[in-house]
Amino acid sequence: MMYERCVAYLDQRGVTLDDIADCVLFLQQRYHPELTLAQCRNVVEEVLHKREVQYALLTGIGIDVAVENHRFLDPQLEMIVQADAPLYGIDEVLAYGICNLYGSIALTNYGYIDKCKPGIIEKLNRDHAVNCHTFLDDIIGAVAASAAGKIAHNYEK
Amino acid sequence: MMYERCVAYLDQRGVTLDDIADCVLFLQQRYHPELTLAQCRNVVEEVLHKREVQYALLTGIGIDVAVENHRFLDPQLEMIVQADAPLYGIDEVLAYGICNLYGSIALTNYGYIDKCKPGIIEKLNRDHAVNCHTFLDDIIGAVAASAAGKIAHNYEK
Amino acid sequence: MMYERCVAYLDQRGVTLDDIADCVLFLQQRYHPELTLAQCRNVVEEVLHKREVQYALLTGIGIDVAVENHRFLDPQLEMIVQADAPLYGIDEVLAYGICNLYGSIALTNYGYIDKCKPGIIEKLNRDHAVNCHTFLDDIIGAVAASAAGKIAHNYEK
Amino acid sequence: MMYERCVAYLDQRGVTLDDIADCVLFLQQRYHPELTLAQCRNVVEEVLHKREVQYALLTGIGIDVAVENHRFLDPQLEMIVQADAPLYGIDEVLAYGICNLYGSIALTNYGYIDKCKPGIIEKLNRDHAVNCHTFLDDIIGAVAASAAGKIAHNYEK
């Protein structure tokens, strides 16, 4: 049930599971050329079934929405979050809370995807003027990086 | 200026710098019996001058207040945060974002203080029925643990 | 197979699975009074089957043994590790690498156990004069804390 | 003195401060085109003066050298470390122990540099057949990423 609500919130904020699966493919295709989008989506679904991931995702979207509605503590903090100020960093802290659960490979993949901003991550990032996706883009990057870590571990076995 | 706003928000939420300094004393007195409350408060002030700490503190209080005002995404998430559900864990993720900046000693001290709940941390924790301090108590624990780590490092030099 | 070698190395360094299970009981008994040592040992075994945990454990014991044999880089580093110098901290970094995989509850439990030093952890710590257990005691604390985190999550479900 | 020994060990393992400064430039030049190699080297020196960084560096080199000399616990672990097996991950755990001290920007930069492997990092990586640099390349990446994080913070002020 919690899982369904996460997927619904993602959809409401403009993100599909295939968007996230695309990011996983971006990260893992060079190591496993035969990997399909459907396989990536399956692993994304597994990651999104983990309780801590769901809590991080909902909390991050909660902050983004509160900032959009000008109801997050005070105007100065709202401005900092809305602008995704380079030193703000709390969105990355939440993202690391997800990646840590999936080990070192997830963490390095997150750092890489956060710089390269493939697909949906770049799209959310461009959207900054109107909406606030400061937390969402990092959380999606973290979910994709975690799924990539899981795939790397599965191949090894 | 950011520093002053952090201190003002702490005050508004019922926390003084001496409350935090008391927690530092609780952590460090057994190693350094001559340590004074005034010295501890000085180090707490230093920690609160760090930009990332300020952002974590304001974001945490921002979530607590949004939950109190029933304006944080949806009623189910609000209930989970308000109750400080044992598996929620995002408050600890934010706290670790602070402690990590101060190294291993800060991290172990945080784990310890989070279990022992001395002084203000216990007080905030008891207050759960009316107010929401789910994030604040962990952030105060993290600031105190970071200050304790800083003191341990200073003594070594 | 890797699992069997980890258990054999633990045994060789004076640690049984029941010693670790005792630490888990120490951490979780107040929340779940009906918990048995056998249940704790089962979860310890599960944690020790995780590949990253095995690598951290073997690497930590590898450093301890190299220091005992005076074959770890140079005498000054060996002395610092042997003495478990309070600011050394790399043993804790390895321990956090384990706990992070099991979420926030594991991390706070680790900080707590690292201060309280129940059972085998205190025993290894006392042994410092002759042997080097600088990494082993933290790794055992991390395995116990991770098992405690797993138990907490299982009860919730 | 500890600092001088770290620089001497780096030199002995084939790494100069300018090699690390080059990695910093690689990471920061796109944001600050006027940044010079000399400025980057200054910040690298600052990072290498931090006690925890020195301990991580010496411990990492200590493991690399012990593996080269076939004196690290047992042949199977030595083989895994020597091959830098994709799931080994303990080298990254040590690297994160460094980056965490410098905040979110350092962490994402580390993930990026670990994938792109500029300059000295690629060179150390190619060297795997004869020497073991499994820990060193990650530690250098972490030092460079931390220096990059420090530069980003300094520019903001």
C-alpha cells in the first residue's frame, strides 16, 4: 500500500518507473549490454518496496511540495531550497541515506549520475523556475543508483 | 545572520544553547572531568556556525513545524513522523549528515546519546503528544555529539 | 564457503557466534523480552552471509594480524593501531560500512554498543597489551548492531 | 611530521601532490575556469594535513603494500584485493570516510571521479598487474574530491 502511494506521488510529480529504469540502464549498460529496460524496471520496483526508501521518497517530496506552497518554515529557507543552492546539500544527505543501504557501488553510481544528469533528472532540474524538485531529482538518482548496485551484485552471483 | 536565525528557532522550539552544552558535558565529562559548561557552549556555538549544520537544523525544524500544522504531504506521513515511528529513520539520516562532518567520534557519541536521551533530548521526546520534535531531538543530539568529537580532537592536539 | 572462513577466523581470534548473539541480546532484550539467544544467533548468521560484511570482517582481521606481526607499513602506524588511539577512527569507518547496509537503527545501536562494550567487546578490548583487536571489536559491534537492526525491522512487519 | 610521511609514502607509491591537484582541476575547472593548479595543490595540502585523512591514507597504503608482499591474512583475500574485485568495496568505504568529513559536494565528486578516472587514477588502475593500488586510487580520488568540495565552499563565501 505504501508502495502504491509512492508510485502515485512519483506520477503526480511527473516521474514514471520507466524514467527511473532509463537512468539504471544509463548506469549499467556499459557493463551489461544485454540488460533490458524491463529488467531495470523490475529492480527499481524492488528498491521502491524497501521501507526506508519509501520514507525518504515521501519526506523528500513532502519538502519539495511544502516549498512550492510557501509553507516551509520561512521565506529564506524556501528560497535556498527552491534554488537548489549548491551548498544546501540536505537533498544529497537524504539520497545517501538510500544509497548506503545498497553498498559502495550504489554510492559511486549516485555521485556519477548526479553530475551527468541523464533523462528525467535533467528534465526535473530544468523545471526549477516554477516547481521545486530539489529533493526529488536526488532521490530518483539514489533509487536508480541503488538499483544499479543491486544489478551489479546479482550479476556477480 | 544565518547563525542568529538558528539560535532564534532553537529558542522558539524550547531549546537553549546551554541545554545542548549540558548534553556535551554528559558525553565528555568522564574523559575530561575539568571541562566546564561554558567551554562546551563555546564549542556548540562553533558547530552551529557551520553552514551544513545550519541547513540541516532549519530543514529538520521545518519538517517538525509542517507536521504540527498538518501541512506535510499527507495525513499518513504526518502521523508516522509525529509518532517518531521506530523505523522512520529519516531524522537519524539528517543527524548523521551533521555527525559525518566531525568524524568517527561524533558518530559513536550520537548513537550513545540517542539511546541515553539525557536532559533536553528526553524532554523533547516526552513532548510528543502535542508538539512534533521528531527531527529536533536528533539534530540536537547530533550537534552535541559533534561538539563532543571536536573537544576530543582539541584535547589530543 | 566464504562464510565458513569468516566463522573460522572469528573462532581463531577468540570470538564465537554466541558471543556476538549475546551482544544482540544486550541491545534488543529491553524492547523484546521474549527474544532468545538462539534467535539472535540466527540473525547474526544471516548478517555474516552478506558479502560486504564478510569483506569488511576479513579486511579488519587482516589489519589486526598484520599489526601483531609487525608487518603493517611502519612501526609508527602499527603503534597507533595497536594502541587503538582515540583519534584513529579507521576501525569505526569500517564498522560504519557494515551498519550503513542495515539502516539507521543499526547505526545508533553501534554507537551505543561501542560505548557500553558488553561481553566479548570488553574482553577483546582488555586484551590490547598482547594481541591487536582494534578492528575486530568494532566489527563485532557492527555485526551485532546490524543484527539488532534486522530484528527491529522484522518485529515491525 | 605525520604530513611529511604521508607525502613521502605517496611519492614512494608514484603519486605527487600535483597529480592530485590535476584531479581537483578536472573536477572544478568547469565551475571556476580561472582556477590554477597551484591553488588546487594548496587545498590538497590542507586536506592532507587533517589527521583522519592521514590515518585513512596510511592504512590504505598499508593494505596495498601488505597485499603486494603476500602478507595480508590469506591468499584468497589477497587475490580479491589485488584484483580490485568489483564487489570488494572496502576501499570505497575508506574513501567515504574521508569525503564525509567534507560534506555532500565531496561525496558526489568522489562518485564522479571514481567513474571517470582522470590522470593519475587511471594510471594507478592500469598498474594492477604488478603492483596493488586498490586502496590508493580510491584514497587519491577521495582527497581530490574533498579538495574540490573545499574549493566550492570557499568560492561561495
